[in-house]
Amino acid sequence: MTILITGGAGYIGSHTCVELLNSGHDILVLDNFSNSRPESLDRVKELTNKSFKIYKIDLLDKAAVEKVFSENEIEAVIHFAGLKAVGESVEIPVHYYHNNITGTLILIDVMQKYNVFNLVFSSSATVYGIPQQVPISEEFSLSATNPYGRTKLMIEEILNDVYVSNNNWSIALLRYFNPIGAHESGLIGEDPNGLPNNLMPFISQVSIGKLSELKVFGNDYTTPDGTGVRDYIHVVDLAKGHLKALEKIVTFNGVEAYNLGTGKGYSVLEMIDAFEKASGRKVPYVIGPRRPGDIAECFAKPDKAERELGWKAEKGIKDMCIDSWKWQSQNPEGFQTNEHRNKYASTLKS
Ligand code: NAD
Ligand code: UFG
């Protein structure tokens, strides 16, 4: 199948490109590199020994998006492109709504024009808002607590409307829990701009010495050790979930939501402990106040994905931490420099 990957240079997109190429699919990547670097795609090529077209295009540029569809026989789209920083979305909501929602509207419009009706969309566990209970299943009520979350919720609703208007559509809404880890090669991984917002890249940067200590956001939650509990999922497991979703959508018309999580929650303190074991380094931390908007506990009931997609997360917390550390220690500056990668490549060859 020829698949267009929007946002394919990003963290989850690049890992999904690897899995798709290794499974024999043809891919095209569309990205404006607003939160990623072309080097990630060089490494995808290196890892898979396969080539593919890369379009440096903004989804908001409809004419450019149309050109991609007119030049290629696209059969399905995996739509990762979007902005994702919760705090930033509160500061610049219009930019988030425009980028994420208008970008998606343009994509859908062009897909319809070119009769491409297979779509896998990157949604998020954030659409469950403040869940009434855990584990969270797909039929829980949906809400949003910030503009970023509202873009995901609105796009899910838009996609439902689009299907009602045209029953040719086959759409999977993949609600990711907390993706962490990196490809086991250490060649691709998460490369946040500036100070990381999320726990795992923050811990990794403390471990490598780029940041002095982690601030634990609250230890007075109603959880076993008082710190926030999340469902961390290895990014390679998540990437594989996209292949399973693709296989599924070509068999039905409609819109289906799937939780992609492990079903198990870990606290912040448990994550620190697991990372210290994986890296052999201490992670200095202090307990700070709660982060506004954070919830105590969030983990998935992933049964629907197992039942309907035949997908189940395979990697545990140890692999997640080992692979995050490998990526961070081999690429202390992320994709900015090839020096460490070259060093690593020469040790592999010898
Ligand atoms: P990322 O920022 O690494 O990747 C997103 C990619 O989209 C980047 O390469 C960026 O340059 C590109 N992009 C953004 N706006 C674009 C536009 N207008 N035109 C073209 N390209 C554009 O993020 P990620 O972690 O890989 O997340 C991928 C998707 O999954 C996002 O939609 C995100 O909201 C969603 N998601 C992520 C998480 C997470 O914790 N990482 C959790 C749930 C959902
Ligand atoms: N945390 C800290 N210190 C930090 C960063 C995080 O203690 O420096 C804690 C948080 O309070 C939370 C846990 O670590 O308890 C995980 O926080 P993250 O920021 O890594 O992840 P969130 O669960 O808050 O949110 C992430 C994405 C959202 C997405 C959600 C569900 O940032 O966009 O997962 O997919 F919606």
C-alpha cells in the first residue's frame, strides 16, 4: 500500500515510518519540520535501507497538499501532523486551532477530492478529560481541559461528521496514552525543542547532565505513592499499532476509536526508579507543587485494540527506559549532531 504520513519526521511518525517500510509498504512523508528535523528521516532511511519521497510542506498550504495527491497514487493517510504542547496551546490557542484543525480540514478535503478514504488519526488519551475512573475504555465520556485537547476532540467530532456525510470513509482514531522510549538501534528517538514538557525526556536530560534535577509535580495525589500515575507505552509498540489499524480500516467503513496503551500505570517515582536501573545513573529530584491541569491517574483498558486490531503492547517499562537512555546517551544533542551517531556506527561495524 502507498501511504502518506503527515508529520512523519516527528517522534511517533519516524518510528511508524520504520515499521511501515520494514513491512513492505511504500510511504511518502509530508512535514513542515516545525517540530522536527530532516535528519530523523535520513536515519529512517539508514535503518531500513529504503528510500521514499519527502515533501517539505505545510498542511495549511492546500495547493501544495493537492500536488502531493496528484503526483502519487495514495491509498491511505496516517495523520500525525499537529502541535502538541499543552502549555503552549494555552498561550497561543488560535495558532493551535489553526494548525491542527484547519490543517486537518484541508487534508480531509483533498483526500475526498482524490477519492482517498482510509485515514488513521493521532488522537490522544487527553480526549477523556478528567476520567471518572480507571482503566479508561473507549466509551467513556469525552471532554477537554485545554486548547490542545480540544483540537483532538474537535477533530474526532469532525471525522465522525465527515463519515456521516460520506460512508466511503474508513477512519481509525488512535487514542495514545503516554508514548516513551525509542527505536532499539538508538538512531531515532524523541528530540524535544527547548525544555522538555514531558516526564521521560526530562528524566533523560537530567541523567545526561543537561538539566540539574527533575521536579516531581506533586506527591499528594490519591495514588499509592502520591505521585501521578500514567500508562507509558513504548513508541515502537505504538508504531506497530498503526500498521494494525491500517489493516483494519481497509476492511470496514466507519469511524472507530482505539486506546493504544498497555493497561498498566506507573507513578513518577516508579519511573525514576526504573530509569535509574536502566541507566545506572541517579536522577536527582525535588518534590514540587502539582502542575495545573494534571490528573492523578490515567491508564487504558486496551482490550478493544487487542480484540479488533489484534494489537497488544509487548514491551515493558524496562525496555522503555533502556531504549530512552540509549537514544539520549548516543545523541545528547538529539538530531543536531552526527558525531555520536558516527561513533556508534563505527562500534557496530567493528
Ligand atoms: P512531533 O511534534 O514529534 O511530530 C509532529 C510532526 O508534525 C512534526 O514533525 C511537525 O514538524 C509536524 N507538523 C506540525 N504541524 C504541521 C503542519 N501544519 N504541516 C506539516 N507538518 C506539521 O509529535 P509526536 O509526539 O510525534 O506526535 C504525533 C501526533 O501524535 C501529534 O498529532 C500529537 O498530538 C499526537 N499525540 C502525541 C502524544 C505524545 O505524548 N507524544 C500523545 C498523544 C497524541
Ligand atoms: N511530571 C513530573 N515532572 C515533570 C514532567 C511530568 O512530575 O517534569 C509528571 C506529571 O505530573 C504526570 C507524569 O509525570 O504525573 C507524566 O507527565 P507528562 O507530561 O509526561 O504526560 P501527561 O500525562 O501529562 O500528558 C501526555 C501528553 C499529553 C497527552 C497525554 C495523554 O503531554 O499531550 O500524555 O496522551 F494528552
